[in-house]
Amino acid sequence: MKEVYNFGAGPAMLPRPVMKQVQEGFLDFAGLGVSIVEVSHRSKQFEALLSETDELFRRVAKLPENYEILYFHGGAQMLFSAVPLNLMGRKPKRMAQYVETGNFSQIAATEAAKFGRIELAASSAANGFAEIPKIIPVDPEASFLHITSNNTLFGTQYKEFPKTGEVPLVVDMTSEILSRPIDYSKTGLVYAGAQKNLGPSGIAMVFVRKDLIGHAPKDCPKLLDFAVYRDNHSMANTANTFAIWMINLVLKWLEGEGGVEAISKINSQKAAVLYDCLDQSQFYRPVAHKEHRSLMNVCFNLAQEDLLADFVAQAQKQGLYALKGHRLVGGARASIYNAMPLAGVQALADFMKEFERTKG
Amino acid sequence: MKEVYNFGAGPAMLPRPVMKQVQEGFLDFAGLGVSIVEVSHRSKQFEALLSETDELFRRVAKLPENYEILYFHGGAQMLFSAVPLNLMGRKPKRMAQYVETGNFSQIAATEAAKFGRIELAASSAANGFAEIPKIIPVDPEASFLHITSNNTLFGTQYKEFPKTGEVPLVVDMTSEILSRPIDYSKTGLVYAGAQKNLGPSGIAMVFVRKDLIGHAPKDCPKLLDFAVYRDNHSMANTANTFAIWMINLVLKWLEGEGGVEAISKINSQKAAVLYDCLDQSQFYRPVAHKEHRSLMNVCFNLAQEDLLADFVAQAQKQGLYALKGHRLVGGARASIYNAMPLAGVQALADFMKEFERTKG
């Protein structure tokens, strides 16, 4: 098979060694002679895998002991409902503040408004979401403040998280989880769909401070209640066993690569290669303001917009896959999550220069 | 690798040819050079797979045109919440009737009570769930009547579904979906977690009559609202792409085997081999009453209960895996879903006779 570098925003490229392990190990989990997709989630072998995955998360993320790890059904958008359902009732105002930095933060806020009052803490809508806005002082009576730390559509990223004092900071880190060191003790809850940096789609991870669990209303759907996940080690019903297995392998790979610190440096290098390429060109136009550029999603336009389809098609012929921007914003986008090797980014930069030379 | 027959109740054995296809095709989906777990759910290749899977379901299940097919996050227990959330408000009484035939029907009813009033239409609790109870006449003011058509813990199965007139019949078919011909036009909604007859865990299928969609309350969590799934072809957020791919392959396999009619006959043969073995023995004691025996889960006890652990261990040594009954009820259980070949059942019957000969 020809070498392909997958720049898709998610489901996204996963580490090559993990992909091979999955293929080789698919038919026989833990020496049982049955596959991970065929083994009971109540088997001691699967329970051992789950506990090991907990330990890997805690070690790799440097997650403090007073945070619970939940394996959540349905992806980050299930958390768009579950977060307000579980946290809104903590304060009598039943109000939460949301920062608007793009499409997903808007969807999250719209969903949250079903369960309480939502205040807009800040927005960068006026300038096309090309930057991260300054946040007004947090209302101490807010149940939580919600941010989307990396915005895949517009290629922006918080370099520092806002300080929220006693108000729990809730962070959707779907498109950057475990890509850089984070002091989780400064957050109340972090969640992330798995399908970018962790594994396959259909599952989300939640890191939540233990005291924030247990505040869901009585009529909260069972599988949206954090306490149900905590009390059942995320197995109140049949867990997504295949996804958890893959996440386990991805975490082992990440640890073997030197962990989050090491991958963070490589991620910075990778992004620098592409942003340098964009900055040195009049042919390409980066979308995000310099100080808020994402290390995960490099979004850009072509000065000659009518060349975009050709750009994407030519790239794909050279094994540079899925460079088309999100359907809502257009343009081009290179998603360069943890699994993308530096060589892939260099191949893309070479292609971009060559494309500019021939078409520019 | 030694030949293993997996009698686990779920996640369960999947068809051998499908397992090989998944392994062989894991690294390259649709000739793109990237895996199914790495490809965008918005790619035309994945959308084609999803549409093809719809067509396969409609053909294999003989599902009428006025039924929608939904690919639901989280498994059947997410439907324990979603069904009452979506259907309860159809009638002013906000009442639904549930039939109690075991553990899962109880969990379903308990969950539903969060969203309306639940009436017990019938129960077989008094005789240990060893049979399917007679159902009292359905209240025409009920929003729906809910049954669990196959009960994995106790090995019982409805041979015919109750007649509910204008009241929609809702059927949890998790442990028997596509195992026998069903006239879906007599049902309002059928749902099933995938991890027994369809594919990996973490996803559930819903077949729902179109007029039953659109009745969720305004504060229904987005990914529990049937209308959201319908309006977005089950892709309001990132679908569980791996599971849908596997389900697609399982459906093709089933169609190749002759479809539901053909597999239904084999399922009857398989069950007969084991029930004959039980009926001819004083050493083994079947759990379910004869007229309500499940063709999917054959539950039995050993007359000498202290031999159970040895029975399970000896079987496993011979490649007959996961014969231990559910942790809540004990005993032994052989789950023989669509993917279990007749040869596996015969091997188990041979083992049982030999075990009885040496220990009985």
C-alpha cells in the first residue's frame, strides 16, 4: 500500500504502530482465542484492560488523584448535554458562562441552554473566529465556565486557560487532548471525543474533579449521569470495548514516545514547519491570528480561491489526504494531531511550495 | 490459534468470515490508504457505506418504508432513556406499560419512570422469570407498551409478540435482532444493542415508525432525540464509524447465508441440539419453561451445583468459552447467536454428555 499521510480533522490519523498492533491482535484478545469485540466487558481480562487504561491516563496526563476518569458514550456532543445536566444545579442561579470561539462552542452553548441560563462570557464571532477572545471577569455565581480549547474549524487554540477562581472551568479538549502539558488541577472538568488524539469515534473521555460528580437531577438519563459512570467504573452498560482497547494502545504508544512533554515539542515543531511555510508565502493565507494559532489544525486559504480543488486533488495524488477545510468554512486545513509524524508535515510543506511554484 | 467457540452472552461471537475481513481490511478503507477508524464520517466513502448499510438493513430485516433506521450512541440502555423521552408525551396521560420478564426489562422500566408513569402490564417475577407472562389488555391511553423479546439472563423468549392495537409496541430485541423473521409493521419501535447479533459494542440500532419521531420534549438531550438522528442520517455528531463498518459486513454475511429466514432455521436446529441434550438428562436442568425457551440463550443448572466451576473450566479447556451464567443468576448459559455455527453447538453437546458420563 502506498504511504498516505492523513490530514483529516477527525476521525483522524492514529499512530502507525498502534494500527499494526490492532490488526495483528484483532482476532485474539489476551490469549483467549476470541477478539476484543467478542469478549465480555465483565471478563477479568477486559476489567484488567480498563484498569490499566485508567493508570495510563493518570500517568500520561499527570491527572491528580481527586479527578475521576470516565469513558463516556457518544462522543463530545453527548457531553454538550451531560455537562450542564450534571453541573448546572450546583448553584441556585442555574447559570453557566460559555465562551464562543467557533462552531462547536456554539453548539455546546445552544445545547446547554436547555438545562439552565447561558451567558456569553466572550465571543470572537465578530472577527470570524480568527482569534481567542478576552474573557470578562467570571461571575462567581456561575455553575461553571465553558471553553473549547482548540477550534478545529478555524485553527485557533488557547495558549493559556482563563482563570476562573472558585468557578469550575470546563474545557472541551476534543481536538487537542494529551497534545501538551495541562495543569488539570486548574480545571473542573475536561472532556474530549476520542477520534482525534485517542482512538476511534463513538466514545469520549472525561476527567472530572470528584466533588463535581453527583449533582445531576433525578430525571437525568442514566447514561448521562456522571455518578452512574463513577459508580460502575464506566460499565453501567456494555462499554465500547474496541475503543477502550485502542485508546489503551495509543496511550502506551504515547508513553513510549516520551509522553505528553515529548509529543508537545514535536507538535510545536510540526506546526512551525507549516506556519513558516504560510508566513513566507503570498500564495497561501493563514486564517488564525498569530498569537492564537492552533498546533493541531493549521487552517489557510489560497489567495486564488479557484485553485483550492486542484490543490486538494493534487495533494491527495501524492498521498497527502483530506486537506479540504470544514464544509462550513471552506479553505484548506491540515490537521496534525499527535499521530502525524514530522515527515508527513515536511512532505506537505514540500508539496505546498511546489504547488505555489507551478501555479503561483 | 486453537479453534474457540465463544458462548458468551455479549459482546459475543461474530461471524468468522467477517472477523477475517475486518482484520484484512483494517488498514485500508475503500482504497483510500487510511483505516475506517481514521476516515472522516463526512467523506463520500463513509456516507456510501452508511447508505449501503441502510439498504442492507431494509432488505435483510424486510423493514417497511415507513420505518426509519437510526444508528444510536451508547447501546440499548441509552434507549431505556430515549424511548420514554421520545414517546411518553404522545398521550396526555404520560403513561407507558412495561412487561417485566427479567433484569433488563426491570432496568428499562425503572429508567422510564423518570419520564412518566409506568404501569406493570405483566410480570413473571413470581416464578423466577422462567416464563413469558400473559399480558393484561393494553390501556388504549398508554403512550406505548414495552417488552424485552429475549431475556438473556433467564433464557426466555416471546414466540409471538402481544397485540397492542393502536398503542405502539416497543421491543428491546438486543439479544435476538435479525435472528428470526419479524413483521415489523406490527411494532412501533424496535431497538437492539449491536454487541450480540450485529457487531461491536457501543452502538444500538433503532427501527422506528416514522410518525413516532418528533415528540421529544424541548429539553431532550440532543443525542437522545430521534428527530436529531433522522434529520442528520445519524450523523449529528461523529458516528461510531468502526461499528457501522462491522455491522455492514455482518449484514452482508447474513444476506449471503440466505438472510433471516435461513438463519432462523439454523438457530432452531442449534437450540434443539442443546435443549434435547438437557431434556434427556437428569444431570442438567433447563431454566426456562418449554414453551418460552430462547433460541439465543440456553440457560441451565447442574443438579450438583458444586460441579459448575469444574464444568465451565473443563469446557474452556476444550475451546468452549464463556459458559458461566450471568453474575446475578448463576448457573450455566450457552449463548448461540447467529454467528455460532451448528458445529459449535454440537461440540458443546458432546462435551456436556461426556462431562455427565464422567461426573454424573
